[in-house]
Amino acid sequence: MKIIVITGATSGIGNLLAKSFANRGCIVFAGYRNSDLKTDLVKISDNVIPFYIDMSKRDTILSAAKFILDKTDKIDTLINVAGCVFAGPMECLAVDKIREQFEINTFSHLEFTQGLFDKLRGGKVINISSMASFGIFPFIAPYCASKRALDILFNSMQMECAKDIKIVSIKPGVIKTPLWAKSIEKNQGALGENKKYEKEFDFLMKNAAKNEHKGLNVQKVVNFIIKIEGLNNPKPSYTIGLDAKFAEIFSHLPQSWINFVVHKALNARMSKL
Ligand SMILES: NC(=O)c1ccc[n+]([C@@H]2O[C@H](COP(=O)([O-])OP(=O)(O)OC[C@H]3O[C@@H](n4cnc5c(N)ncnc54)[C@H](OP(=O)(O)O)[C@@H]3O)[C@@H](O)[C@H]2O)c1
């Protein structure tokens, strides 16, 4: 019986992964931060063991790792899913917000993985990164940088301990999940008193609202992740979706070309508003 650990199991990709692995007979340790959602996890199946973890609070990361280590002798796969999007212009976005983004999307995942490492030997870590990791999107730099840093830190871990563990980064394009509605709520006040970027930010928020209804079907993404989880020798990185594949190729162009095209495309799309 496989043992799977999933953070961010209360919504979107993580929730569907928890249900799918539990239905396949795996034992699933499922992470929640909102206690109201714990009962939903319990209801999935007896195979689901909820654990509390808030990626922005270090003590909960350490206690979550201890909770899991006390209950199992091995972990087949850890899937680091939990994440959110912080947006704003670099000119005025509070640096503390960027720190918080890195805590939630990057450092917490590393610390949690380190905490579980001994029982992960011979197993896998699958990180849900993003096409944002290719770093070509303005106004969501905290999100892009946090995903990029996640990929770099874990890829280094892979090079350092290839014999112990397999590490995979999944980089999807836009997926229909509640992530985007939550990001609109989270980033409402990001401009503060600064009116300079109002038009760009308004565009960004409208675009985020559309994302929840367009993009990849979450079930397809989950099926793909389950397939990767079952491979003996997965690749270190997978890009899912046409938008993500385009972003990957585009990111290899010279930086001056990327900046020129992104600037033009943003202005063209905003003028259509
Ligand atoms: N949707 C997309 O277009 C897309 C594309 C590429 C990559 N991704 C990545 O996929 C992952 C899952 O996102 P999703 O689309 O499934 O979004 P989602 O439905 O919002 O799920 C995010 C999950 O992370 C949890 N979470 C957020 N902040 C947390 C914190 N501080 N501590 C603990 N848990 C926290 C959420 O908990 P609550 O239920 O309490 O909010 C939720 O369970 C994220 O890492 C995201 O960056 C998403």
C-alpha cells in the first residue's frame, strides 16, 4: 500500500489528488490549513489522514512533519501542492509581501521535505511549480520568483542526492481552479496609494477572473501527475499545457526580446479593455 503525502489538499489540484490516490487504495496524508475543511477530508475515505499545516507558520511545518513521521515507517511520494499568488508592481509592492510569498511557495516546501527526508529515501518528491517559473510575467514577480526558486532549490537537491530520491517539477499553465479567485481577494490592496499602475492592475485582475473558467481541466492535470507518480524513472521536469510550453520556449529568447514582446503584448491587450 503506497503512502502519499499531499499539502494543499483542501482545494483544486491537491484535493482531487487526495481523492484520486485514496480511491486507488493509497494511504493519503492530506494537509489542511483551515480547520473547517478538515471534515471534508475525513469524509473522502478512511484512507485519508488529515494533518494541519500552514505554510506561512514554521512551527506548524515542523509539527506536521513530526505527526507524519510518528505514524508511518516510509513515504512513497510527497506532493508539495500548497501555494498562492502574490501580485503587484515591483516599484511599490511591500518587500514583506514578497518574503511571505517565498515562505508559502518555497521555503516551507523545502523545510517540510527536509523534515520528512529520511522516510522518503527510495521515494519521490513531486513539486507543483508553474509556468510562472519561466519568469516572463510582469506584475506577478513574487509568484514567478517563488516558483523559480522552488525549482532551483529542489533541482540542486536532486543533483546532490540522486541515489536517495527522485524529484520532479510539474509546470502547468493556467488550470481551472479557485486559485485565481483567491488571488484577486488576496491582492486587492497591493497598489496602496499608488495610482500609476491602476490600469495594468485592473487588467491583471480581470485576467485572473477569467482564468478560473479557462485553461486546463484540473482532472487532466491530476491524471498526468498520477501517471508521473507511477513512473520508476520520471524526468526532472514536465511542462503541461500549450500556454506553458509556449512560455518555456519563449523564455529561452534573449532577455531584451522577451521584454520587448511582453511590453507590446500587455499594452495591446490593455488597449482592448
Ligand atoms: N490554477 C492554476 O492555474 C495553476 C497553474 C500552475 C500552477 N499552479 C499551482 O498549483 C498549486 C495548487 O493550486 P490550485 O490551482 O489547486 O489552487 P487552490 O485551489 O487555491 O489550492 C491551493 C491549496 O493550497 C492551500 N494553501 C494556500 N496557502 C496556504 C498556506 N499558507 N498554508 C497551507 N496551505 C495553503 C490552499 O488551502 P485553502 O483551501 O485553505 O485555501 C489549497 O488547499 C499551487 O502551488 C499553484 O501555484 C496552479
